[in-house]
Amino acid sequence: MAGLNDRHPDDIIIQEKKLHGLTVDLFRHAGSEEREARLIADHLVLANLSGHDSHGVGMIPRYVINIKAGMTPLNQHAQVVLDAGGLLVVDGNAGVGQVVAYEAMQMAIERAKMHGVCAMALRNASHIGRIGHWGEMAATAGLVSTHYVNVIGHKPYVAPFGGADARFSTNPYCCAIPRGDKPPFILDFATSRVAQGKVRVAYNRKQQMFEGALIDPQGNPTTDPGVMFSDPIGAILTFGEHKGYGMALACELLAGAFGSGAMRPGTMERGATINNMFTFVVDPGKIGDRTEVLAEIERSLDWITASPPAAGVEKVMIPGDPERNMRAHRRANGIPIDPTTWEHIVDAGAKVGMNQVDLEKYRA
Ligand code: NAD
């Protein structure tokens, strides 16, 4: 994620409310109903606020291309295809991910409250964005959740451990744990060394990536983000060597098999992202005594975060803290958008019939 102070002097600074208003306006012009436009805006702007610019409003140009190409039909809803109490299979009908994942999570949360647990497979959803958004939804309802996600519908970006070309995508994993009235544990990451969107951000900003993240089309290590925009394409490596690779594979196999397929010839030619998500939602109060379970989590976190900070570290954090810190910072100081991303958003706005004046007013 972005660091608190890594804003570039050329960046355009937009306040949360204006960026949200722009996003709603743009998707209303594209044909989304009000609720859909708001759910997209809530999600993308919260991703920017959280420091995950790769999954924020920078996605708008890609979403508009997919909408215009008929790849993401608007105003679709999650459709239950298997309902077996604590087991749900939900089809997203390739609809807007921010809507169909929201509806699928609402159902899974309701079932977990009823049965103590729900295993939910969401299949065939257009890009569902930052997976932590869905973990936060469960945690806000007082529930634990885990999410295994894979990506199909476009060419592969990520190489298997020991491989020299890409075979699957950035397959995110998320685990969310509620903490009563304290902010939840939200572990949420791409199983690739970096999210593909972060390579795009580096490419747009004309920056090099750090070492150990990318290989070129010949399988050699490189720091040039351009290899992910060339033909033939390079690849991103998985995080954590063989362990991260194993986790990426778990996402690929579970989300793929219970969803609408894993990435391979036959599922990668569509030309637009489809996410599958295999999710467990668990009510901690139905496994044990809720108060005692939450108290044990606190005792454990107190012990772990009391570790003396290493040199250069302010304090030991838990997953979810960096995003919360960034939210506070960006709510106070505005959200930076790099000029290339802004230009692409303006172009996307023009494609859906917004004029320059409509768009520029959000920048002021
Ligand atoms: P990242 O590398 O920034 O890691 C984020 C995780 O690490 C968070 O849980 C964060 O709280 C935690 N973290 C970071 N620093 C920490 C610290 N010092 N102490 C404790 N915890 C810390 O994330 P990423 O891999 O770049 O992923 C970015 C986003 O991209 C995620 O939200 C992910 O869901 C999303 N994504 C989505 C898709 C998709 O297909 N929809 C694909 C890939 C990634």
C-alpha cells in the first residue's frame, strides 16, 4: 500500500466527498441505477482512502471499457443457484462486482448468524475489488471470515514458483476477525509479490518496481513495470517463495473449482476480469462463549503487539492498522491521484457522456 507521505508533487488532491460524487455521477451516466453507482463509489473511494490506489478510482477506466464492450452488464443482482442452509452458491451474472459481492456477502452473513457457519461460493462476478472490503463487512457484523479468490477472463499475470512464465493471476486472500468494539483484524493481500494494479500505478508514475517482484518475458528478474504491458508479457512472482505460491494455488483451486473455473486455456480469453470467491463466514459466539473468545483474542494481541519496535519502526501493528491510519490521514488531507490516472478517468467520463466541465468541477 501507499505510505502516508509518498504523495508526488504532480498529484491532484481530491477530497473524499468529491471523489465519491464524481464516481457516482460517472456510473449514473454509464447507466447504473443509483444504488449500484453508490456501491461502486463506496468501494473504490474506500480503497483509495485505505491507501490501496491500485483498487481505487484508477479502476474506473477499465470498468468503463468492460461496460461499453458489454462484458459487465449493469444493474445485475446476485442469484442463488444452490441453497443448502449453511452452503450457498451464488452467481454474479458477470454483473458489477461491488454489487453482486455485496449481496452475496449479505446472504452469507445472514446464514452464518442463523447456522453458526456459512460456506459461500460466489462465481462469475466482474472485478470485486479490494477483498478486505468484504472481510470488513463480516467483521462489522461480528463475524469471522476467510476469502479465497481467483481471477479469470484475461491473460495470466503470475508465474508459479520455479516457473518462467505466467499461469494464473494475483489471487487475493483475506481473513477478517472482529474485536468487539475495537477495530477488526483485516488481513488482505494479493498472493503475488505485488497486486497487478500496483504495477500499473508504478508504470503510470514512470517508477521502477523493487527487486524480486517481476520477471521479463524470458523469465529473467527485472524492475521494469513495462514488462507487464508488453507483448509478450512478463510475469509477477508470488510472495513468500514456495509458501506464497502454495497459498496462491489454494485460492486458484478452491475459488476456481467452486466458482466459474480456474485460469487455463478456455477460461482466460474473455477479455475482462471475472472473480470467483470461496468464503467461510463463522459466528464466534456459536463456537464458544463470544465474550471469552474475544477476550482471548485481545490477550493474544496485547502480548504480540507489546513486542518492542525494531529500529525504524514506530510500533508493532496488526493487519488492518495501516489502512485505518491511511484513512485518517487521507480524510484529513485529501486523496492523491496521479495525473495519468486522472487523465484516464476524464477520458472514461467522456466515453459515458460527461463533459469536461462536469468532470473538472469535482477537482476544484
Ligand atoms: P499489501 O501488500 O499492502 O498488504 C496488505 C495487508 O498487509 C493488509 O492486511 C495490511 O493491513 C497488512 N499490513 C501491511 N503492513 C503491515 C504491518 N506493518 N503490520 C501488520 N500488517 C500489515 O496488499 P496487496 O497485496 O498489495 O493487495 C492490495 C489489495 O489488492 C488488497 O485489498 C487485495 O484484496 C486487492 N486485490 C484484489 C484482486 C482482485 O482480483 N479483486 C486481486 C489482487 C489483489
